[in-house]
Amino acid sequence: MQKKKSILIVSGGSIDVDFAKEYLRERQYDHIVAADSGLAHCKEIGIEPTDILGDFDSLRNLELLEYYRQKGIPLREFPTRKDYTDTHLAVKYAIDLKAEEVTILGATGTRYDHTLANISLLALLRDEGIDAQIVDAHNEIEILRGPAEKKYKKKYHRKGSETEQKKEYFSIIAFSPEVTGIDEEGFSYPLHQAALYNKESIGVSNEIVEKEATLRLQSGYLIVMRTTD
């Protein structure tokens, strides 16, 4: 099977460096795009971007920008007064690069306005036929658009000499006003041909109880979150 073209975007939100190092340890990407102060995160994590872009208004260490410029890494600078956030510019660039998979680190944090805007970008990527997710130390976030079906496996972790199921919540939230034809099989709270609306919380804090669970939907945009405390 041919490997999908995969792009990592590193944005300027909050990043747990130890988590990021572990998460990226065995993952490879065709491009690593640093968006604005995501460039500093790349330095902390120990990865080298292949592309750099942004207005760099939140990058405190401008010497770092010059360091990568001298290394010849492609750099796209934008005015501070612009229509799109730096993460949005990175997403548009990933689309131009014909990405098939996009992972975004540094897309969450204390700025909830940026976090919500970044989650909405997952719908933009989905409309382009791109599998995309936002990842941090406690969350994996994606958006599915119906009709769709996806399978999810339990997660495990090592505790001493034992392997235990990782305590994880599985939540679905309507992103469009209505999501129809939802099936959840292999979950603690199953659903069958259900509808969800974006003014309710009925899909929050479910759990996978089988080795493999299945989520289906017929129409609409659905936020899917796998979360840990």
C-alpha cells in the first residue's frame, strides 16, 4: 500500500514538549510546517521544519528566524494585519502541497478563540478530502463528514510488567447544526440511527468497551474527540 502524503503543522499554542517528543518519535512526515512561534516549539522538540510561515508577531526569538533563514529553509512572511491566522495559512499551504494527512500540534491552549478556529479548520481539510487531526497531551480531535464510517481501537499502556487499557473518553459533538444517522457500536453507550444537534451534549464522555469500535454517520459534520484527564 502506497504511503499517504503526510504533513505536520506546528503552531504557536501550548505544547507539552515531553509528550510531543514521544508522539513524534516513530512518526515521519513529508513536510514539517512551522507556523509563527511554532518555530520555537520545533526547536524545543528537536525537529527541523521543512517550511516556515507566518507574520512572526508572537515569535520572541527573532534570531531563531534568522538562523533558519541562513540554513536555506523556505520562509514565507505575511503582514501582521491579515485575514487568516498563521495556522490557517499553514493549513492552506498543506492543501496546496496536496497533503493526504495533516496533524497539527500547538493548536490548543489558553486562547480558546484560536482553539475553536483551529478545530473549524479540520472541517476545511475534510472538505478537501484530507484526514486531519489536532493532537495535544490530552486530546486527539478530528472532524468527520457524512456519509462516513471509521473504526477505533482501544488504547493500552504499560504499567510495570502489565499492559492496561488506557483510561480514555470518546466524545462526539455536532459541528454542523444537525448530524444524522449516527451509529456507535462497541461503546459503553451505543447509538443507532441517532441524530445529534449542536446545542446538546448527549455524545460526551462515552467509552470504547470492545477491542474495536465503529462510528458511522449519514450526514453532517461531527467533531470526534478522544480525551484523557
